[in-house]
Amino acid sequence: MGIILLSVFVVLLNGVCQIFLKIGAEKSKLTANSNLFVKFLNSYSYILIGYFGFVCITILTTYLLKFFPLKTLTTIMSSNYVITSILAFIILKEKITTNKLLGILLILIGIIVYHL
């Protein structure tokens, strides 16, 4: 049970790290009157947290390979795209367009077909 929760945590952490990188990228955009150093510090912390999370994800995924067959772990990790889209909708207020919805649906169908 603990290993399953860890794999769900890794998927959620991946989505959260993607959100941190998106926020960092948005904050790093410079305007005509912006101070480069202040913008760097404001965006750098989000970007650093995002990439640190990806290092943790890599370590945890390698650990999870001890307990799951590669086919199962690949299936679990493929849901990252769906989770990231949902988190972007909730946290960043991004719109889920018809194309995004179709993409999510195709990913879910692909996960089901691949795991059969």
C-alpha cells in the first residue's frame, strides 16, 4: 500500500513541479521598467524548487522500479500529463480547450490500451 501511495505522490509531485516552473517562467518576463536582479530572485526560487523536485522525482522513480514492472510504472508515470493539465486548470486558471481535452482523452485511452 505504501509503494502505491509513493507512486501517486511522485505523479502529483511532477505536476506541482511543472506548475512551479511555469510560475517561474511567467515571473521572469521583463518589462521596460523592471529591475533585472529583482526579477531574477523572484523567478529563480520557483525555478529552483521545480528542478529540485524533478531530482527527487528521478530518485523516487528509480526506487519504485524495484517494486513495479517497467510496464506498470510507465503507465503510472504517463498520467503525469493529465495531472499537470488539471493542476494548471485549478492553480493557474488555464483554460482546458477542446484540443487539450481531446489530448487528455487520448492519453487516458493510450494508458488503458498499453496496460492491457
